[in-house]
Amino acid sequence: MADRTHLYETHVKKARMVDFAGWNMPVLFETTGTIKEHMAVREGVGIFDASHMGDFFVHGENSAEFLNYVTSNDVHKLKLKQAQYSCVLNERGAMKDDIMPYKLADDYFFLSTNAVNVNKLDAWFNCILSFAKKMKPDFDVQIENKTHDYALVSIQGPKATETVQKLTDIPLNFKWNYIEQGIFVGENVLISHIGYTGENGWEVWIEDTKTYHPDPAKRQPSRKVQKVYDAILEAGAEFSIVEAALGSRDTLRIEAGYTLYGTEAWEEQIPSVAVDRTTPFEASLGFSVDLNKETFIGKDALVKQKEEGLEKFIVRFELLDRGVPRHGYEVRVGEHNIGEVTSGTMSPIRKVGIGLAFVNTEYSDIGSEFDIIIRGTPKKARVVEPPFYDTKKYGRKRTM
Amino acid sequence: MKVGDYEIMEGLYYTKEHEWAKVGDDNKVTVGIDDYAQKLLKDIVYVELPEKGTAVEQMKAFGIVESVKAVSDLYAPVSGVVADFNTRLDDEPELVNTGPYGEGWMVVIEPSNLEADLANLMSAEYYAEYIKKLLEEH
């Protein structure tokens, strides 16, 4: 049976549900639909249930050393309560996941990971850790997978801060990618200034271990989590807050130009059903890699790739002809296949087809043009700089 | 008439793929998708319709309707030739959601075999029963 979040009972009554990464999640809410949810986040505020995402706590004196070994970025660069974008890699340099590690203390880190990779990371981290401990018995690291213990709600949009500030005394004036712990609607939470839509926003983790049961159907609804969620809906009512689901999460992140694990990047699986794709460099995520680190899993492969140059690269494109690009559609120049679409949609703001594609490097410069083949017909497309929306009017750096 | 939350417009013929067909006074047939289909698809973001003069065959795909997540074929209720298509759907595909029987009309077909083709379609009453059964199965 698919897993369920703390908010399942109320959502199942008013949302169309799908199986996502082994969880039964809303894809859209019946009274709104993806487009309305998308526009609410761009123009006001929306709230997402992101509880399916992974939550790992890493503590011990050697936490930083361990994390630096299994990730691509350098946690020593982190200030207290700061997060960085980072990738967990395999030995071939391909992405096992993209994650946000937060430094809660010198010996205490919180990792927010993709839902689809939680079980894999649990196995991988513990495998690497037991290897380290065999080599060095006093290697001081403990890892806890607390994914089921935490609900996560994400409040995104230009009115998100005003909405959320009503519910806490924590002054929400701290920088992007920072986290605080404190009281929110009377509950102890972690709250981070972060998001995945391109808009300003906050993510709030609420712990509720009491309602857990290994059989999702036997779990009691979580009054604690529902209380926090309902309080946010009430606080956001004056801004016409909308409940938003996976459908709009996807259209928003594509419009922002963000990659998603499983569409832009993946690694080979057991049993072998796919080949590695991609390294962080190929996925346009080079900023998550710090090659100055002495050693980390995948470093050799990345150093080699940097020296040799990339053959293919993730680009953002928009269609110049009418159509909707989708995952798997072929990209061609003339008769030559040069890659494929990894993510695509119709931009609700721009009303043109937009997406990401994995293409030969020769066609990865801004302004390059190629054809996306839609049902046999070539549709012209051009590589653009993200985001797809006008940053004066939309996005967290808007000026209008 | 209503079947659950769905409006089934009377006086029209229907296919099991949820297209409706309206026979005009000139015997030309206007075609669209019904309230059940538009609600199932949710936000329609793109519609691809055939050019005037295109031949269409009953229950063969003549176009495409795309929602955010899905691509669906449109099936011709009757055989014939496309006499007109709704150019507004280029820029305003959402008209299919807001007015599936009105502003969201898709094509007008000059039928080649009208009487025989209509016999293969469902009346509004019969279609309402069909929808009722579909809803019970879920």
C-alpha cells in the first residue's frame, strides 16, 4: 500500500490523488486545478504538503567529515543554520539525489532530500557509515531517518511571509537558505526560508511521532499537523491562499527552470533499468560541486569530466511554434537526433511550451535553436536563460 | 440533464469517448467534448484541430486535446470533411473547460454518411445512463 502523509485524510476528500514516489499524494485540488494553484503561488500564496520528502538527522563529532565524503559540496562553508544545495553521488559521479543539508550545529546536520530517494539514501548512508566505522571504530556519526516523524508544509508566494509571520514570534527576516527552530501555532517547528517555485517562501517541519503506524491505513489523523495547516489557511485567507498540489509544484518549478531528480537526473538502478544520467556538471548544477574538497565519492569522475569537457548538457528551452513539450520527446537539428526533452509543460504565465532538455553541448548555448518532435512534427525551439517569467513581475526578486 | 456533477446537454448525440455531435439545420455537424471529459481532463492547455477540407472517419482520431498532465485523442463522431474549426482554441484552449457545449466547440463536419453514422451514436438519455454506469464502477 502506498504511504500516506499526516494530511492524507483531509486531502483525499478534496483532491485528485496519485501515487508519487510510493506515496498517495494530491496532484490537484478539485475546486482549483493546477493552473489556478500555479497562479495563486505566483500572485498571492499557496500551501503544499511536502511531507513525503526525506528528513535525515546526522550527528556526532565526525558528521561534517562524513557528509563531505558522501556529498558534492563542502559543509565546512556553511554558517550556523545555513543550508547549501548539494548532490549525493555514486562512484561514477552520477547523481543519487540532490539535497539540502542544513548545519544546525558543528556536530549536527539536517538533510532535506527527495521523496523518491529516501530508502536508497538510507541504505547508502548506512552502508558508507558502517564501512567507515569498520575502518575507524571511533568514527563518531549517527544517522537517523525521520521521514515518517515529520510533516512538511511549504508556503510559497509573494504573500507567504505576511501569512506565516502571523503565526510565529520568530522574526521572519532571516536570509534565504537559513533555518530557525521555534514556536509556530503553539508547536515546536523547524522553519526554513526556502522554496522550489521561484517565489519567496517558507518550509515548516512539524514533528508528530504519535500517529505513526507501519500500516498507513491504520494511522490516526494528526491533529497537531492539521491544526498548523488550518492555521496557515486561516492566516492566508485575506490573501486568497490556495491549497496547491504536485501538478502545480511541477509547473512552477519548470517555469522557474529548476531540475527535478527522476526527470533531469538519475543513476543506474538495481536491477539495471537505466543508465546513469547525469553528473551535476551535465545537469547544470556545477554550483553544487566543490572540487577543492580533498576527497568525496565521485570526485575522480568529476575531475575527469571537467578536464575532458561535457558531451551533453541540460538546457532550458521555449517553443517558438505551438505545442506542449513533454518528457521523452526527441530533440533534433535537421535529421540528427541531438537529445531529448526531460521536462515540459505549457507555461501558465507565458502561454508557450517550455521545458528542459538534455542535448549535445554544441546546442547548449543561450539562443541555440533546435526542433522538438511532437507527434512526428518538428516544432522550433530556442535555448533560453531561466526563469521563464519576467523577473520584474514574478519571482522572489521581483521589483514591480 | 445532470448525472452527478456532470451536465449532459440534451438534444445532442454522444460517443463513448465523450465527444458530442450537434446536427445543425443545414445538416452540418458541430463537434466538441462534453462536461464529463472536460472535468476529467481538468485544465486544458492545448488543442490541435484539423484544417478545413480534412477528411475524417467515424471513431477515428481527428485531433488532440492536452491537459497539463495528459495528451488525449479526439474521435470523430461522424465521417465526412472538416468544414470549419474553432480558431479561438489556439489562444484560449480553456474555453473547452468553461464552455464545453458552447464557446469550446471544436469542429464542424460536412457529413458523408449522416443517417448511418448517427445510428452508431448514443442519444443524450442513453449517454447519461452510460455515464451513470461509469461513475458506479469507480
